[in-house]
Amino acid sequence: MKFRIYTFGCKTNQYDSEYLRRVLVNSMEEASDREAPDVIIVNTCSVTHIAERKARTLIRHLLRTYPKARIIVTGCYAERDPKGIEGLGDLTVVGNRDKERLYKLFSPNSSPKVLPVEKEKRIRAFVKIQDGCDDFCSYCIVPYVRGPVRSRNTREILDEIKALADLGYPEIVLTGIHIGRFEDDRIRLPDLVRLIHRETPSIKRIRLSSLEPQEVDRGIIELFREIPNLCPHIHLVAQSGSNKVLRDMKRRYTREEYLSLVEEFRSVRDDIEFTTDIIVGFPSEEERDFEDTISLVKEVEFIKVHIFPFSPRPGTEAFNLRQIDKRIVRERETRLRDVSLDVAFNRLRRLVGENLEILVERCSNNVATGLTTTYIRVNCTVSCLVSVGSLIDVHIEGLEERKDSIVLKGTS
């Protein structure tokens, strides 16, 4: 039998799919792009209505294309609306809370394995250290579909990273819904990072996937001074620059507290870079609130802003609030995108003339592409073929806008 997995959504979902793949290969073979799978698993996202719509479109396509396959839908959308998904056709729905049943369904007597993969895929590996959320922000579906905060066993995490290191992965990304709240038998996130650094010296880069401002303490900040291979990049979630909107969203910090954290991080590493998420068009967002968000982007100088129009999620507190006119939301989204690109361009142009290290992700036609430790994409001309997964130094010669991001250009 052959299987295939499709994944929507966040890095935590990506990890869940990879974990499931490790289970399935105990009893099945992964189907190539040209082969018809016998089992198809769709790991869905529910953070916006667009994510759910994309999942429905794919599921309908799979039902038409592979009528003989067993199709299983899991993930956050499956947890939120199982009956709606069941109505799409002949398929099985397994919510997040029942995923253990899904694992045992295919390999009841086997443990997941960290598997060898093709060399070109050995770039960075996601390692989930925590799952769940207890915050219940007024707009967010995650606590309802991911369950309460819970952390993985420390030794299990370290063993997984050791296996990944032995396979040659140069970078690992610690992921979860609230990694700042990781705690296992008095071991917290700073302790875990120190253990990883000490026990797996062959890992060249340790990266934190995302942090919530209310979870950051001095211990986390000091890691960026202490651990030399901890990547100086933080995805520090903002959602808004307006205190009024933050309060209505039930976020647990103020604009001033957010800016103070940025300043503290930069006090320990002046080369640290920030990315963030912003929701545009929250029901109580007025023009002056939006201007507060614009000014936050300018003040922090994010190198990338992920912009999401407000999406009302059934069951959340903000679902029934009167929404802002869609034309206004689209206009604000465009304005914020333009400002964020200008801000990123102006911040990154100072790197022209510098030499930066990148982790190579692709290389063809004498052009290599990869990410710096600070999560900046670089395209560079190389004189010979370089190995994917290798670390190379690049002399930065320019920059350009590509697909809502700023990309650096150089030679190696």
C-alpha cells in the first residue's frame, strides 16, 4: 500500500505531518507524485476561513481524482467542523484530539522513527516541543481545536534532535503553539536550548519558531547572548499596534511592553531581526488604531510582516461583532504591505557590502538560494555547484522585492 500526506497551516502542523509520515512508513510506502496513493491524509488548518476553503477545494479534488483511495482528514479544521467535512464525500474525519488513534490505526505496534531522507532535503528540521493554548484571544480558534497547553518530554525531544543531527541536518527549528511556555519537570525553554546546544554540537543552527510577547522573560532574552548557534531572529507576534485593539483582542500585553521587549532583545544582540503577524480590520479597529499599527512597524523595523485580514471564526468571542467594510480592510491591507516592504528594504539595504552566511536550500544554473541566521532570503551566484544543506559565505551586492518580501543578492 502507498500513502500521501497533504499539509496546510503552521509549522506545528508541518511537524505533525512529518511525525505521521514516520508512523506510516512502518507499514506502507510513500507514493511518488506519479503514483496513485491507496491512503491519503489531509492535515488541515482552521485559523482563517480561507485556509478552510483551500482544504475543501483540495479534498473535493482528491475525491474526484482518487475514488478508490481511503481519504482521512485531520487537523484543526477537522476538529472544528467534522460534520461539515464528512458532508464532502466518502472520507474519514479524525480531529486533533484523536490523532493518537490515527497513529495506531496504521502502525499499532510501531514507534515513530526519525528516517533517512534524500540528501537534498536535509536542510532544517522542525521539532515540536509543545502544543495547545489557554489564552482564548477573542478572535482565535486555536484553543478550541488544539486543546490546553502541554509540553513534550525533554529526553524525547533531545533524542529526536540527536537522531536528526546524526542524519546531517544542520538546523533545527523548535516549534509549537506557545514554545515560550514549554515546561517539563522544571525544565523550561532556556534550559532546553542549553541542553540542545550541549548535547548536539553538530547542529549548526538552533532556531525558535515563534514567541508570544507575554511569555518572554529575561531568561529567554539572555539565551541570545549566551548560545552562539541560536539564530538571532525572532518571530514576535504583535497582531496590532493599538492598545485599544490589543485589549479588545484579549492580547496580554500593551504596545509599550512589546516595544520594550524589542529593545531588550537588541540590547543583548544588535544584529537580531524581527518578523511578526498583523491582523488588519479587527472589528474595533478605527483609522487611528491602524495608524498605530503602521507606526509600530516603522519603529520596530520588521524585516517581514505577515498580514492577515480579520477572519471571523465560529465559536470565538469576536465572531458576532460587526465587521469593518471589506473595501476598507483591503485598502488597509495594501497600505500596510507597502509600508512594511519599504521598512524592510530600508533596514536591509545596510547589509549591502557585508558578508553573510546562508544555509543553501536550492542550487541550479550557478544560482544558490538560502536563509541567513536572521531569516533573510539570499540569492547568490556561485562558481560551482554547492551542496544543498551546506553553509556558505555570500558577499551581498544588492536587494530586490519579490513576492511581498525583500531578497538579498550576492556572490559566493
